[in-house]
Amino acid sequence: MSKEGLYSDAAPVDLGPSAFVPLDGAGRTTQISAKRLPQLREQLRLLVPNQPGVYAMLNADQEIIYVGKAKDLRKRLFCYFRTKGRDRKSKRIVARARSIVWEVLPTEFTALLRELELIRRWRPIHNVQGQPLRRRHAYICLGRRPAPYLLLTRKIPPQTLAVFGPVPVTMKSRNAVRWLNDAFQLRDCPPGRIEFFPSPNPLFPIAPPSGCLRLEMGTCIGPCTAEVSRTDYHRRARAARAFLDGADRSLIAVMEARMQAAAQAQRFEAAALLRDKTATLTWLTERLDGLKNAQKTLSFIYPIPAADGRTIWYLLHGARVLGCTLEPHDAASAAAALELLQRIYGTANTQPLLDAYEPIDGMILILSWFRKFPRQRRRGLTPAAARHLAAMHVDLANS
């Protein structure tokens, strides 16, 4: 095969900068192009290394159609060229591929973070997980004033009073939110269509608006009918928040007691419905408690040795990677590390920093990583220990 047939003159594709690779530890990018699959395979055989990294498949128009990550780039990419054992998706991707770009990265964990970053940036058509518009998880929010209620949403609305999750978007999670609004008698009507909390003593007498079916059934207290005060309604909203926070879970015990009473009275349909509601709300509370515990415990500095002998610090807070830096080895790197540690862990109220970070996909990625490798938590450094280590390098430089 001639050199002209093997290599392409196509301009290399720039995958863009990364927030998860230290500046002087940036990945090494390589691109190969060919019109035929055997030519791509031959170039892979000559060039692709046995190192962790990410890769992108490009079509004839140099559009990124798929992004993936690998612990071993060579093994992963050669899987696309096997004659047997490929799934349909891999066949479709490689059939359209005319170029492959890969980026060698320091660690597998870096590759995992970089893959999500590239999916969110380039929106490849063959990627499902990590796509902002194809999320399978959402938050339970208490919001939408002046009469807040619980809603399941992928995007947190402004002026939200409380956020819980993320939770999978399933019929079970939708039912849980609906039944909680019923249990605490909160509205679930669209905002902006009716006036909430009308004045009981208006300047000009007007007929009070009629309530909806939920008011008649007793599953909404009716903030639009002038029959309930703002104070009473917000008391119920605070009770719903306490349930999701874990401060007051008495609702489940009440529902179990009602289920037993219905079964003893031979109202089996009512008992079955209460059983389903109890099981769904129990599932929701267990999931929220697990997430809350994980967010509390996954707040530390996660050091990972890179292939070049250096160590990268990933700064985790609330099960999210909020920054990375090289482990201090001199005065300059120590100063950079101390500045980053102060910005992320230096204040008591870090909620604004967490709110500014898009957390769903990144949080799920971190939770999955430490669920798969639970022993990796033992390597974590507390912020105090990391500051002490960085300060030692500064003192050595000044002495």
C-alpha cells in the first residue's frame, strides 16, 4: 500500500480544551483518515497506543458522530474492526467513519471525565448517555411561587426553594411526585393561569374562583379559592420538604396504618393502592438518602497517579469534580493548588458554587465510578491534609 493511499491530508480536528486535564498535562491528539476501512485499520495498527484516552469517530464531512473513552485505546478501537461479535450500533458507526481522532490522557478517570465533556460539547448523533437533550434523570424541585409545589424537571427553575435528586425519569418517580402533592395537598396546576391566595377582603367584592377536581377530592387545599391562607399553604409545603429531606418521614407510617385498616375492612382495592404508594415513596426516600450520603462522603481530594509518574489531584465536592491540578511538587504548583483548594473548600457556604455546576451527568458518573471501585475512596485526602502538603512545598521554597 502506498503512502498516499494510507495517509490523508485532512486538517486535524481540534477536540477543544478540557477542564479536567492540567494545563501542562494536556492530552496528545492524533488523527487518521481514509476512504476505506482496511486503510483505517492499518493506520490504527501502526499508530494507536496501549494507553487510556478518548476517541472520536468522524464522517466524510469531518463531523463528530461518536465519542468514546477507553482504558486501553488500542484494544478498544480494534474492537470496531472485528468481523464477528460487533453490535449493530458499532457497525453503523464504523460504516460511516472516515476519520478517527484519539487523545491520550493521563488516567482512565481523566478519560471518563473527558468523554462526558466532549459529548456535551459536540453532541454526537450516536451518543445517548451524557447528551443534555437526552437525559434520563431529573430533579424533584419544590418551587414556582407564590404557591410552591413538587415537580419533576430536568432543568431547575429559578427561585426554587429546594432541590432533591437526581432520580431516574420513570413512571415510578412521576407517581411519587404526584402522590406527594396529593398527600400534602399542594397544587399541581400550571403557573400563571390563576391568581393564588386572593385577598379575603377585596376592595370590590368579586365571586371567588371555583376549585378544581383535586379540591373536591381533598388532594389539594385550593390556594386559588381564597379559602386557605398563605401561611397554611406554606406550612404544608415545608412538611413536604421535611419529608424529602429526611427530617419527617411519618407520612409512610400513616399510609401503612391506613393500608392495614383498609385491608381489615376488606376494602382491598384501596389497600392495594396504598400499598403501591407506600412502596413507591419508600423507594424514593431510600434513593434520596443514598444520594445525600454519597454527596456528603464524596467530598475530598482524589489523587490519581498518571502514566508519566506525576499525580493529578481531582477536587470532589458533593459527588462532583469541581477542579483538578497537579500534586504540588514545587512552589508554583503548591501556590496553584492552595488557590484552588481555597476557592472550592475555603468557605462554609459552597452552595452557590455547586448550583453553578451542571450536576446531573457528572454526579452520576462520579457515583458510578466509586460504586465500581469502592476501595478508591481510601486514597482520598481531606482539604486540610491537602493544604498541609501544599504548604510544606511553599515553606521549603522560602527556607
